[in-house]
Amino acid sequence: MNKSELIEHLSETLNLPQREATAICNTILERMTEALSDGDSIEIRGFGSFVIKKYEAYEGRNPKTGKKITVQPKKLPFFKVGKELREKVNND
């Protein structure tokens, strides 16, 4: 499922105009993005949680040339699946 399919499903399920369903979906995604960029975690019971993982700098290799390079420290979002979702996926 992609974003446009989610919006279409939301519109049909809640009997909303496409424009309102788009606004709802965009608002939720924007707020989640803001929370993660602020360093907050997001927990949706039964679905999972999003946290920011911090990675230290390390020495890697350029795959094209084989030359050693220093990879800068970074922060990346990480999703941890919730128990209910994991069970539902495994039972289907």
C-alpha cells in the first residue's frame, strides 16, 4: 500500500471527500516526522514504535574504488513492530 492508496481507503471507509482524507493523512505523517526530527519517539499501541538510533562515525570503504572513507555519525529512524501486528502477520 502506498500513500495514495491509503488516502483512497481512508476516504472510502470514512465517507470523506478525497481532499479531507489527504489533509488527515498529511497531518499525521507531518506530525510524526516532526516528532522524530525533534528526537522524540512514537508509540502506536498494537502497531509498533518509531525511535531514533544514533550511529557513531566509522571507517568504511568506497565500493567503487575500494578506498577507505570516514562515514560521519548519523541518526536514523528505526521501526520496532508491536506484538499484535507481529502476531497478525504471522497468523495470516
